[in-house]
Amino acid sequence: MAISAAKISSLCNNSELQLVQASRYPELNRLSHAELKRLAARARKLADKWLGQYRSQARIRSRQTGTGAAASNTRLKAQVFSDAFRNMQARLAELDAPVAAGAKSRPKTKKVRNASHRKTRAKVRKALARH
């Protein structure tokens, strides 16, 4: 569910708003890997905080009136930070993908290196024997 920028700015303080803006394109592409990890951790922490607040409010209302309807702003704020966290995690996965692909090629074992070396030496010996 897309939440408008005007609604987000009315819900969040300045530092939270900067975090949400950093989780959207094109700012998301400008972040370094370290910054992205730091901001993703912060977004996760805020998402957990607001989700906890939402659940707490739902329990309190349930006890008072018998319904579990919680404050919609709290739910929206939890959704905003969850979306920000998901965007950052997806970008981190994109940045880590080339590293993981390069890590798949394993270094040669000693046995393979020795066999390759012996083959090369045998060719050299043959060439020298002919002359």
C-alpha cells in the first residue's frame, strides 16, 4: 500500500522523514553499503517499535471497548518503516549479489594445482628432449 509523502511528513519527525526518504529512489542508489546497512538497522528498529505500539494500543482498546481497533496513525507509521526496511534490504541484496557470485569460484586444491604443474612440466621435458 503506497502512502503519500504528505501523510508521511505529517506522521514522522525530521529524522524519521529523512530515513524514509533515503529508502526511496533515487536516494537509495546513492547510499554506500555501510550507510545502507546502518539505515536498514534503524528502519527495522523503528518498524518493530511502531508495530509494538500498534499491538499495545489494540490490546488496550480491546480491554476497554471489546474491539481491537487501534489508532490508524500508529499502524500507518509501522507500515511506513516496514516498507523502508524492505526497500533497503532489497537494495542490500542487489549490492551483495556480485560479491556472492564471485565467491562461488573456489580456489584450486593442492591436488589440482600439483596435477596441473606436473602436466606443464611434462610438456616442457618433452620439448627439451626433442632438441
